[in-house]
Amino acid sequence: MAEQSLVQEGAPGDKELTIFEHLSELRMRMIRASLALVVGTLISVVFASRALSILTLPLGEQVPQAIHPTEPFVVYFKVALIGGVTLAMPVIVYQIVAFMVPGLMPEEKKYLYYLLPGVAICFGGGVAFAALIMLPAAIQFMQEFLATIVENRWTLDNYISFVTRVLFWMGVVFQTPLIMFFMSKLGLITPRKLSRFRKYAILLISIIAALVTPTPDPINMMIVMIPLYLLYEVGIILSRIAVIGRPGEEDA
């Protein structure tokens, strides 16, 4: 039986790769991403206690309770893990993109390298926005909701699991401008198409805000919607910058 192969096209010097070679490359990139995550988490362990103190500030005088002997230990490393993801995000994103888009031209790879620091900055910005602006407002609302009927005393694990989930997804959402810029560089989208898609983007942003927002009230939903819409507008600006020097592409 002839050995099945896949062809990578686009960059000079591309060659045919077999299925097993693709799987070997996937394994290598997963190992590199995992090592970056481990290193980032080990660095974050040093600051996890301070980060945990910041994350519990919205609770005010109410201290979350631990109902299992190992709960504080597990929560401590959960916080360190989200810090590790933030630090390792450039390496993780690069490994994913390098595997999925092997045919990038040298010029396109150069822009990818430039974007990697921005990935960490945007992810960290999303985490900071959620921790310092979004979560305090949401948690205050949830603490006051039915306060005369229900005593809200959350466990440490449940609270931090909820917080870290919101932090992670807000960090991911804040990558939108960079994704739009890189896709424009590849010619997959154009600024004009993004501008025409704006009304649908607002609808999509509303849905994402409803899913990401931890509370159903419109105030907290708007706290999420406004930054997401601004990110989309920033993405359009970056898309226009990406096509500078390409005649006719702005109106393609």
C-alpha cells in the first residue's frame, strides 16, 4: 500500500509529509506547549497567594469557607495555573498556529512572531479587566440578590472555579483584535467586510456577553458588551493597518 502523504504548500522548501510525520510534529508541539505551561505555572506559584487575595477582595468581609481538607491546596494551584496559562499563552498560540498553518510565507511568519507578545498582553488585559472591573460588580450583585432570604456563603473551591473560568474566557475574548489583524494579513478578511459585518457583530457580541456574564442583569452585561465592541473596532483599525500597501485590498 502506498504511504499516505500530505503536502504543505506556500513556503519555499515545503515538502511532502506523511500522516505519521504530521502526528509526530503534533506530539512535539504539544510537548513544547505543555512545558511552557509547566514553567509558567511554576513561576506563578510564587505569586499565587497574592493573586488569591486580590480575587477574594470583591467578597469584602465575607471569607470563603473550605469544606474539604485539600480544598485550599487545590485552589492555590488552580490560581497558579491560570497565571501559568497567561505567561505561556504566546508559546501555546505559536505552537497551535505553527502546526495548523505550516505553509506560511517568511513575511507572514514575521508578523506572527510580532503578534506573540501581543497575545500575552491581550490575554493579561482580559484577565485584569475581568478581575478588577467585571467580577467586583457581578459579585456585588450576586451577594445582594435575595440577601434577605438567602445567606450567600460560598465555598472557596466553588468561588475560585467560577472566577478562574470567567478570567480565562475573558482573556481568550481579548485576543479578537490580534486574530482580525493576522487574518487580514493572510487575506482571509478585509476591513470593508468587517465594517459591513458590524451590525451582526453587535448581535454576536450581545450573545457572547450574555454567555460570559455571570449575572443576568443588564448592567453587568453592558460592562462586558462595551469592551467587546471596542475590541471589535480596534480589530477593524488593525485590519486596515494590515492591508496598507496592498493596492485595492481595502475595497476588495
